[in-house]
Amino acid sequence: MENQASQARLNQANGRLRAAKIGVRIEERGDRLSLRATLPSKTGGASCQQRIALGIHSNIAGISLAEKEARKLALLIDSKEFTWDLYATEENFQAIANWIQKFEESKRQTVSVTTWKTDYARPFGVLPADQPIALDTLLSAIAKTKPNTRQRRRFCLAFRQLAQFAGLEIDVDDLIGNYSPARVLPRDLPTDDVIADCFDKIENPQWQWIYGVIAAYGLRDHEAFYLDMSKFPIAQVLEGKTGYRQCWPLWPEWAEKWQLADIKQPNVTGVEHADFGARVCKFFARSPATFHAYDLRHAWAIRAVRLGLDASLAAKQMGHSLAVHSKTYHLALNEREQQRAYDHLLTRGSEKV
């Protein structure tokens, strides 16, 4: 009952502030109250939506006090007398490194270690750790990435979550660009003949085997180093971005002809998945291939579509969800469905003759 009464009192207080046309709102964060308003950047940039931690308990008495503080803050803003020195608490001026640490703690149960390192730690690594978090600092880091790239998108999404966690409102919709992993077109991928010819041109037998298992089983580049072939022709991925799974070769004759049951991994060092992925990328850069390792994975998916493998089974073998599979290969899937519908129409037409 006390929580319900406090929430009702909080709604009433914000209603009075809104009716008085005061651009400050009271927010509950954990068991404490904060004020949210458009405030000057802590590092001298443009004003933006930010929060001020009051350190007041979230109860009926605290809400009454917070409403008074909200009106006081509004007067300071209107008279242009607001300075952050007036609210110089430890929480309001936490360095970026502290915010990142707290944000990581909040994410531990929802993201894997690999995802954290790739999607969050790398973008966060370019930020000035000892400075207070500020909108212009985040936007400046985003501006240094190349537009319409995976890196730009990753930075935008990571910084938006960090900013929101720290009480900043940041709009990155116009900055993300048009990069999308879903833009996989069959015409952009090597044909099966090209893939097979390239295999024969690779002189190093270890790297030839890596190339072969990626092509035949549609693996992620690093997964080629975590294989068990004891169930050949089934390949068991023991570890990787999405954990254990089983894969079947497309084409099976590639797996036989290329002797993929005989594991011949190159002797390279690495600790994380990204380390092995980097080794594969480096090999492809100096190989006879005129395409990337992931193009072999995409080619496997398109091949599965053309052979009529159920999309859910293909997605499972590739180690991602049906939603991701459908989004990434939607053009090829749509092409197959249209062809099936057309073939069915022709069959019905022939029955009437």
C-alpha cells in the first residue's frame, strides 16, 4: 500500500509541475529520487535532457521535498543561474569509467561475455574514462567512425544504452546510417563453382581445410577452430558465439572430396573467438579468394534456400534464430516462396487441361 501511495503522490507532483508549465520532472531510480530536465552539458557542450540525483528517499515525504527542489531548479534554469556546482554530488559527476562499470554489472545476466566485449567494451574503450559522462563526448566519438558501417551502428547502439542508463537522453537515429547485416544478396556471393575452384588453389593444407569446413558447413570464421568431426559428415561446433550445435554439409560431396573428416587446423594462437576470426580474415586477405570468409557462410544459407531446406532447420544449423535468419536472407526466401507459388499455380492450371 505504501508503494502505491508513493507512486500516486509522485504522479500528482509531476502533474502539478506539468500544469504549472515547469519543465522539470521527478523520477524514481531505485529507492531514490532524481530530477530530469534540459540542462547544460557538464563538459561545455549543448544542453540536453539529464538527471540530477537528489539523494532523497522515494517516499511521501521525499516526494514533497523533491517537488520543491524541482521548482527551485526551474527558477535557476529560467534565470540562467544554474550551474552544476550547485549540485556537485559524487553521483552527479561520476566519471565515464564508473558509469561503464555500473552498466556492465546491470548487463551481466542478459548478455554473454563475447557479446559484451564485442558490442559494448570496444565502443566504450574509445571514451575518456576519467571524464564525466556527457552527450557531446559520446557524439564526438560516434562522429569519428565511418558512416553506414557496422562500427558506426555498434557505437550508436552502445552509447545510447549507456547514456540512458546514466540519465542522458541521446538521439542517434540519424547517425546510425543504413548499415544492415540483412543486406545479403545472392548476386553478391561467390557461386558454388567459384568456391570449389578457389579451394583447389589454396596451397596450405591446413588453411585449405579451414576454408573447406566454413564453405561446406556455413560456419562462422572462428567456429572452424572448435570442431568435432567424430560424427562425420555431421560437424559438431563445440564452442562459439552461440555455443554447441550440429551442422550438415551442403554440398555433402564437398565434405567427402575435401576430406573434411580429417581435421587439419593451422597452428595459430588465440584466446578469444575474435582472435581466431582475425586469423581467418588475415588468411583470406592473402588467399586466392576474391571474397570474405563470411561470404562462404552466406553462400551456404542461400544454397539451403535453393535446395528447399526448411528455414527453421537452416537457422538452427547456422546457430541463430529464425527471425535473424529470415531478416538476413529475406530476399532469397521470398524468391523461393514466389517460385513455389508460381509452380503451384502452373500445376493447378495443367490439371484443368
